[in-house]
Amino acid sequence: MNVKWDNFFAERTKHITGSQIRQFFALTERPEVISFAGGFPGNDFFPREHIARALSKLVMEESCQALQYGPTEGSYDLRDLVAERMRREGAVCETGNLVITDGSQQGLDLLCRILVNTDQPVLVEDPAYIGGMSAIKSYGGIPKGIEMDSEGPIPAKMEQFIVKLTEEGNPPQIFYTVPNFQNPTGLTTSLQRRYEILDIASRYNLLILEDNPYGPLCYEGEVPPSYISLDREDRVIYLGSYSKVLIPGIRIGWLAGPKPLIEKVTLAKQTADLCSSSLGQQLACFLSREGYLDRHIMRLAELYREKRNAMVEAMKRYFPAGVKFNIPRGGFFIWVDFPDYYPTSRELLELALTRNVAFVHGEGFSCNGGGKYSARFSFSQPDIEDITRGIKLIGELLHDIETKCVIKAMGQ
């Protein structure tokens, strides 16, 4: 008799869902497709030679630390360097306030594992990062989206939602946010909004999970102070990553927070992986200590700025006037809003694929049923020539749709 696997899966696995972004990974491997789907770092921007020299040195001279198991909470030297970086950015952070994780996504998973209860509402931005919502849902939490405008989450909407959920007997305890160059919209929460949201968190006793993978990649202006640097009540937990500013392949991120939380996260991590990659940690530490990382980030900001500008200029040139999009000050993403008389963004994606262009439709980023006429475009991976060509192809598709809509309206 064949095994009926559904009878063996734990009840909690019913909450685990796939990511629509991951479904587009195969498209990026097809050479004929220009993909604006995945928010990956640019392949050409990896500092291969510098990393090769650093790895050779580490393996030959620091093999005991680089190749052996390490502490669950991570290398002391790397945590010390990260703590120093965070203090320079205004946060109160010591080495004991940090855990090294397998990318910030593991940090999210560990936090949801120890903080989120089944059927508990968790406040998120709307639209929100899919990976964050997936982590919440995998432990039975229910993401509840807070409407955003150009300044970030709207405090009045947030407070209304909290009051409503509290009156229903199920108050939220957590707000998850990507405040800098947000995935998927590219928006940055203003300083005033951060103060207002911190005030709401204080009055309603919320924890804030601050996810900041894109903050160092600022192309103009300044990034507002982080929530954790503004926090005076130990209610902010911060997630950082080397994936976007160095290489994602080493899978090194970090989680910063109050020591009681760090102790619990460390215990949870012990059962997850014992420890993060020692070699990856030593590499990140080596490149940070010698000042190379800061120089590399400055170079990346210049290179990604050129890509962003290329996509913005192409959208201005080739998209119909009724199509709206933001101009992010950093990060990887541009959020596009299509007129509601267009086909949905999911249907537009299918049409775009027939022209060998891909993006991510907006529905998966919303937990409130939104995003049907929105899409995320990433400029981080394609080269400038492909960015221009791909946006032109989509522009031609959109103009064809405009023409058909006009003809249809005239016929009525």
C-alpha cells in the first residue's frame, strides 16, 4: 500500500505556503527572458577576485576558525564588528545583543517561531515583503496589512486596526516592517512616521520587527534613523544582512535585540542549525575589518543608481501616461500601478511573458486582497541595455492594451 503522505504531515504544515517570487526563478535562467522578477544582487557586481584572495587567506591561515563549527550565537569578532557598526548608526547595541543568522530570513523565521502564536494577528505593511508574511503564516500567525502612502504606513490606519482587533479580543503584539526602500514598493518610511509608529507601539505594547536589508544602498538623500536607534523601551528587534551588500551565497545576516530575546533566539537556533557558516562569518568579518565592505557598498550604490535611473527613464519614455510608478531613493524595486481598466497585473504578466519579459504581479504582496493592478519591477539584475529593451517591450504591450480599450469604449 502506498503511503498517504498527507496523513503524516504535522498540523502546522498547513500554514506553509510557497512564494510566487520563487516560481519565477526558473525564468531568470532562460536566456531569452528579460526578468525584472527576482530581487537579486547583480551577478556582475560580486567582487570575485577580492573574495577569492580573502578565502584563500582564511583557509590557509585561519582554518581552525573558518572551517570548524562555531558558537550558535555566531563569531564574537563578527558580532563585535556588527555591534560597532550599529552604534555608529545610533543604536544602543553590544556584542551580547546580537545573533548571527543564515541570512535575515532565518532571523525572521526564528522570531516568528518564538513570538507568534497560532491565529495571532501580526501587523504588516500593505503591500508587504512576501518572505515576511510567509514566515508569519508558517507558524499560524495571520498577517494584517496597514495601508501605506508615500511617507510609509499610515499611523491613523494602524491605530484603527489595533483598536478593532483588540475589541474583537485578539490584539496584535507585533508590527513587521521594512522601513528603508521597502520590498516591494521601494518606499522609505519618513522620520516623523517612525516617531508616530513608535508612539503607537508604546501605547499599545507592540514589538517592532525592523528588517533592513536595503538601507545601505542609498542613491540620494539620507536614510532616516532606524527604529532601533530611536527606541527607548527595548521594543525594537532589528534584522540586517550581508546578502545585498556583499554576496548572498554566504548566507550571513544578523538579529539584534534585548538580551532576554537573544537568549531565546539562540536556543531556537541551536535546534535549527547548531551554528551559521563559520567560513561565511570569517569572510564577512575579514572584509568588514579591513574597510573593504564600506568601499564596496559605495561602489554598489553608484552602479545600482545607474540601473535605477535607466529603468525610470525607460518607464517615462515608453509607458502610457496613465501608468504610475514611484522613484525609489535606494534599494532594488520600483512599484507600478496600472489603470483599473487594464487587465489585472497577473494577466499582464502572462501577456508580458509571451514577449519574453517578466515581472512580479502585485497580488501576492497584499494580505488584504489588493495589488490586482500593481506590480513590482526589480532593476538590480538586468544590465542597462536589457532594462531599456525590456521596459520598451512592456510599454509596447501597454500601448496595445490602451488602443484596444479605446476601441472598445468607442464601440459602446
